[in-house]
Amino acid sequence: MNLNEDSTWPSITELVNYALAPDDPADEDFYARLRRAHAADPEEGREIFLKLIRNPLTRVREFAVIAGSELGGPELIGLLPELLDDRNKGVQELAMASLAEIRPDILRSKVDVLRRKFREWRGYDGDDPIRHLEWTAVQLNISELAPEIERVAEDVGFTSGTRREAAVLATFFEQGPTEILRRIEAHDHENMIFLCRLAWLTGLDGAIAAYERCAREAPDEKCRNRCGHFAAAARRAEEAGEPFSSLDTPV
């Protein structure tokens, strides 16, 4: 049967082989077939993906997260929370990122799991997974994780940059958006990149005005340029009728 017409689910062997193969031009066609199969028989898809997320090979479980997120539907997305406790921390982080994007409500309900990740991810892949977790907490406004972020800010086991970043994010939860905007306008030099990113990713009202004031009045060229980039990108998004928080950060 032509791959472009087939709406049957591939076998587990086919899916595993696909997950382990290098990327190729057939990606789009293969995913189109999966979408047709999922539309035709979502329950079979659930059974297949249940086997994929419990496969012993990490790349197969990574594929299950990516494909499940791509295909959507409660049958597949409902399986992703299980992977927050996958044996591989990279798969855990991928599952967190996928849920944050497609079903933030599910991720918000997993506060206890996310709180535990602050301990379990300590020392894994540098500070990046912990930082990713902090930013996810802020973007989804999971205020219950504020104490964990504060602990990172005070923990000398982390780099100074990671501690300063965590302190800015903790301030967002403790004092709110007004303080973040005030510190941008007042040119909190050491933390300017974190403040600008935070205002951008959370789509703070008043962010454009704060960026523009910083771009005019900051005493150093680096911060003036940085704020200018954020201000210009935010204005372009505004003119296009798009919330800038949905776009990539400009710096």
C-alpha cells in the first residue's frame, strides 16, 4: 500500500526501527501516516504508544514523546506524564517541555513531581535542566515552586549566574511584575538579561515601555543595545498583532 494512503498503524518493529534510524526525507510522510492511523483508531494508538514509552531504548522513548506530542489527542498525551519519571533524565526533561507546550494544565497538576525534580536533576547536565525547570514554573505561573527557586538562588553549589537568575525569578513570584519592570527601567545591570527575558516570556504589560526607557537611559551601551533589541522586537510583534511572549526571545 502507498505510504501516502495507508491509515493502518505501523508495527512496533517499524516504529522502533524508525526511531533508531537517522532522520530522512520520509519524516513528513511517515508522520502523516501516523496522523491518519491515529484518526482511524486512537485506541490502538494508545496501546502502541504505551509499549513505546516503556521500551528499554532511550531513543525510542524520546520518539514516543515527540510523536505523541505531534499527534495529540487525549489517548496519547495522557501517557506523557508517566515519562516525567522515566529512567533517563533527558527523557524526563523532554516530557516536561512537551507537556508545558501542549497541555500546561496537566503539568501544573504535577507540582509534587516537579518539586522533586529540583533534587533529582541537581548535577545533571550542568545547571541547564534546573534552569529549564525554573523558567517553566514561571511561564506556567506555578507559584508553589517558588520556594525551590529561592533555594537555588541561595545555594552556593550553583554557579553565580544560575543563582542570580533564580533570584530574579523568585522576585517575580514574591513581588510581582511591577518589580521586574521597575528593575529594567532602573537598569539593574548585572541582572538585565534575566529581567528582559522574564518580561518577554511572561508577556508583561508595560514591558515595551520599560525596554524603551532602558534603551534610552541605561548608562552603558551593552544594556542600551540589549533593551533596544527587545523593544524593537516587541514593537514588531505588536504591529503584527501577535503576543510577543509567543515568539522566541530576541537575545
